[in-house]
Amino acid sequence: MKDEKKKGARNSRKKHSTNAARKTVTAASSSFILHPSSLPLVAVLMGSKSDWETMRAASDTLKDFGIRHESHVMSAHRTPKLAAEFAGAAESRGIEVIIAAAGGAAHLAGIIAAHTTLPVLGVPMKSDALNGLDSLLSTVQMPAGIPVGTLAIGKPGATNAALFAIAILANKRVELKQKLKDFRGAQEKKIRETKLD
Ligand code: RP5
């Protein structure tokens, strides 16, 4: 009974957040959008919930740097209209960078980039069939004119997409630039202090 209640609450939360995301997309299409400081700066998109285990690394990295962001599942193939609507409205919602991850015939980053001039960073997901080589080639081989900045396959790509987004945001945010430098410094210190036995 208790479990059923929990499940019900979980489902209703899920429904609510999906509806909320849709509402934001719809609302963002209108012309009187404000940019309050609570709005997300980065959107982390992925083609399937099965990508979340990998893409959590992007979200966690953004969290570590205190970057407001939102994460959504949408697909170039399964929800093409939602992907186009989201990309078309993203800039007016205050989003500055979009990270888009997909696997297999990975077209999400491309379709997002086709509908916005915001920087789009693509993360190829590791696939069962071809180990992510399919995703990498699908994401990276954009024809000239519509760029997608493609990162490495899988988790390293997810982390680096977030760091790349942070580097873009840091160009106009002094404190964030300092945080990024501190992060690099800590990383360097760790390597310099590594002792092998
Ligand atoms: C892509 O197909 C997704 O990005 C995912 O990486 C892959 C497999 O999706 P599922 O079949 O697991 O939903 O669209």
C-alpha cells in the first residue's frame, strides 16, 4: 500500500515535470519572455532515458560549478516536433548553451542546431551495435553551415561537454572563469602529486 502510494506520487511528479517542461517550451514561443536569474543557462538534452546514466556526468559537472541547468529527454526521431520547438524557443528562455546527446543514428544535436544559433555541443552515446562509432560519426559529420561541437563518446564526452559549456559561459562571467581556473589548478596539482609505488 505504502509502495503504491510512493509509486503514485512518483508518477504524478514525473507527469508534472514533463508537463512543466512542455509548458515552458510553449510559453517560450511567445514574445514577452523575461530572463529572471533563476532560469537555466544550459539545457542538457538526450535522445532516450537510457542515455541518462551517462549524461548525469554532464549535469553533475554543471551542478559542481553552480550552473543553473535543465535536463530533458527528446528525440530527433521519436519527438522531432518537440526537439524543434525546444531549440527554437531556447534562446528566448535565457538558455546560452545546449548539450545534446544521442546514440546510434544520432541526429539530435544536428536537429537542435538546425533550429537555433546557440552553441550546440553533441555527445555521442556508446551504442551496443557499434560501440558508439555510429553515434560519433552521426554527430560529428555536420555539413558546413550548421555547426555541432562534438565531444568524446560516452561519459568523458558528457563531462567535457559541461566543461565546454562552462568555458563558454565563463567568457562573460569573471567568477566562473576563476572557478574554471581553480578546477584546472586542482587537477594539475593532483597529477603533479601522484606517486607510483
Ligand atoms: C537514441 O537511441 C538514444 O539517444 C539512445 O542512445 C539510443 C537508444 O535508445 P533506446 O532504444 O534505449 O530508447 O535515440
